[in-house]
Amino acid sequence: MQDLTILNTEVGQGGHGEVRVAKWGDNDVAIKRVLSGSDQTQNTLYVSLMNEMKVLSKLKHPNIVQMFGFCEDETVKERSVCIVMKYYPKGSLDKYLYNADLHLDTRVIIQMMLSIASGMSYLHSMNIRHQDLKPDNILVKNFNPKENICDVVLCDFGLSMLSDVQNSETIQGTVTYAAPEIKTGDYMVDAYSFAIILWEACTREKAWSKCKFNAEIEEQVKNGARPDVSGIHVEKKGLVKIIEKCWSQDPKDRFTFEQIFEELKKCEKGLPLNSPVSGLPLNSPSSARRPEMVIEEKIEGRMDDSTDWEAFENILMDFGCEKPEKFKILCEGNKVSKEKWTKYINYFQPLITSRTKHSAQIGFTLGQVADVISLPFFHGDLSASEAIDVLETHGTSGSYLLRFSSSKGNLTLTVREPTDYANLRISYDLQDGQIVFCGGEFKSVSIRELMDEYERKSPEIDGKSFEFKQACNRIVKR
Ligand SMILES: Nc1ncnc2c1ncn2[C@@H]1O[C@H](COP(=O)(O)OP(=O)(O)OP(=O)(O)O)[C@@H](O)[C@H]1O
Ligand SMILES: [Mg+2]
């Protein structure tokens, strides 16, 4: 392991120790350390840091702080232990939320909350609860309000899963974000904390700021009192619904983080198109650009002509791609060429920005692009005659494959029939705010389900009966 040089810059002094910037090779990293002293407090802090290290070593997600490793420092008089993690120079979310001079558009707030919900959803799927979710424990990764970008990571897992430590006077999480049942609660305590954070993001105030004593807050919350939502702007009424569900007195009534994510997506879709995001006139090409598009260009900017897969995966994660491994199919050997990435992402660009006949926006995300291109029967950039060659050599009657279509953004299914080949266009539409894939008489939310429909019903297209039987999986180098 390379040497770690601790710099003097302290970025945070919390209940559990100190966080400093350090140099690790050429990189800036953040280290969180405690001294393993003998007194009770120090010992509890040590246990908590060890716990955090164990929790973080299980986690890998674009919205969870990235841990590089763990080390012990024998050079100081008392032994110290530290977690080495990625350094996020933009700092924690509290500085953004309570800065009255900083305008946060509803869209930006939604992006912020989506990335919290995505990290939390992953955390709960790993059977881990946070138990100390609050703005100081959320770090800002990317922030560009003009482009509607606010991407965060969750940090400080010192209290995660530690029910005994949680009750300790020394390091109990702050009461402002604590659910009424915090001491006995389960996963839903995190949903409560989320409600308070979302309330703070909508009002740009600190919750319970008028209460002087923690006991006063605890008492009120136990009796069902909650911060006031009446002053929140009507544009945010969808967000108020989420707040109110998530701080329900009965934890069973709260939304799960998956539901929160879905509800936030609905709020996002419900906002007027081109709300004054960047201050640019409507219809200007630049104001019509969606954040994803900008993100894709930025990813390109960070790639070399040929980038190692591990580096590319990290870039994708930095840009909030939830399923980076699905892009692995772009690899040749262990490398991804910029040319190939650009070709694929440009191909899907119309979907990310185009409008349907109902004038709603199709909003493919990187994850959705990944879902399509990682389908095993997706053969990418094949011409019609190459597709026929593949099906002739590797398929039988009823086999099909999916490929780029001659019309950018669409896809073509090429099917081998008993005596002929057919090409069927797959296009897209929006139904109830959701993207659906349309092929012939069928519509479905995923290409997999669309194929299931085809296989079940053998549709008639252009007067001919098609029989979809088995997918012809990728076997050629594209
Ligand atoms: N990786 C990081 N990059 C940048 N800043 C960080 C990083 N990790 C932590 N910080 C800063 O240090 C502060 C304290 O970190 P953290 O919350 O992990 O420690 P803590 O001692 O448990 O704090 P507390 O008990 O007050 O919650 C954070 O609020 C944040 O401002
Ligand atoms: Mg903290």
C-alpha cells in the first residue's frame, strides 16, 4: 500500500473523531480516525469506527461514500485507527440546505432526494439501516444547479446497525432527525429522518429550530407533532405528500425508499417542462438539454481513447449510474474505447431528449441504456444482412436478435422465419409517465416483457404470422 500523508486540513470534527484530508499517492483522500484510548468514551468511538469500517466494506454504490481501506497508525503515542475514503471536496449537504443565498430549484431538490433515496434503497436492500441520516452525514458529489445536477453520497455509518451503541449517551444520533420509536425502531427510522431532511430542503430551515432542548423535541415528536408544512410552495405539493407519509407516527405507514424513489420520479415528471432551470429562454438548444446528456459528455471528457474497465466503472459510478456492470459489454479485453462508448451513447441520445407524440419527454437514464444494451440477444451495430448471417448460422426458425435500427434511437428485431427473415421496429412511448417499448401490437415496460408477449402470442405483422421462439444470444464480436 502506498504511503498516506495526513495534511493539516480538517474537514470535519464530529462526535466520532476527526476527518482530515490526506495524500495517498497522487490522490486526495479523506481519513476518519479515532484514537483507541482506554477510557470508556474513546473505546465506544473505537467500536463505532470499527463498525463503520465493517459496514462500508460491504457496500459499493454511486450514492454511498467510497471506502478505499482501513489502517492503523502506530506512529502516534496512542494507537489510532482510520478509515481511508474518497474525499468529497464539496462538503456536506447542511452547508447547501441552510445557505439562504443559494437558490435551489424544485428540480434540484428532487435530484438531491433521488440520490439519497437511491443510496438508502441500496442500503436497506443490503439489510443495513443507517440510523443517523441527516444533512451533515450526506456529502455532495456533483452540484451544478444550472444543469439540474445534485448528486450526493451517504456517509457516517458509525451508528448503522449498532442498537446497543445507539442508546449510549455519548454518540446518540441527533434528535432532530430521530423517529419517535428510534430506540426500538427498525428500517423505517431512516424514512422518518428522510422526511425531516426533505422538509428542510423544501423550507430551507432547520427543523425544530425554535426548541431549545432536545427533550422538548423528543416529547413533541412522541406526541405526534411535526414541523409545519403549510408554508411550502404549491409546486412542491408532491414532495409534501412524501414528507407526510414518511414521518407517519406508525412506521408501517411510511414509504419504503423504493416507494420514495418512485414518488420522487412522479413529482419530477409532474413539473412543467423547462421550468426556469438555467435562466435560458425556452427552446434554446441548451435549456432543452437534460442532465443525462451533459453527464454523458462529461463521462467522455474523462475517458482516454482506451480506458481500463475499473477506471470506467468508477467514472460511471461517479455520475450516478446504478448498474455500471451492465456496460461491461462495451469492453474489448479489459478496456472500453472512447469511440465505442461515444457510438453507443450517441445512438441512444434521441431517447434521452426526444419528445413523443404526446409532447412529453422520454427520459432514458444511463441505467436504462445499460438495461437495453446488456440484453444477451442485443447484437449492437449489425446491418440487416449481417443479422441474417448470424441467424442463419446460429439460429433456427423462430430465433430473433435485437440490433441498432437504421433510425437512430430505435431498435430492430430481426426474426428468422421458416423461409424468410423479418425486421420489426421497436420504438418508444410514454404511458402514465413511464417509458414503454412498442413493437407491433404490443407495448411493455421492458424489452424482456415485450419478447415474452411475442413468444406467447405469435403476432401477425403485415399479414404474416411470426413465431418468436428463442433468442439468438450474442456470439459475434461487435
Ligand atoms: N469523505 C469525505 N469527504 C469530505 N468531507 C467529509 C468526508 N467524510 C466526512 N466529511 C466531513 O466530516 C464530517 C464528519 O464526518 P462523519 O459524519 O463521518 O463523522 P462523525 O464524527 O461521525 O460526525 P457526527 O458524529 O457529527 O455525525 C462530515 O459531516 C463532513 O462534513
Ligand atoms: Mg456525522
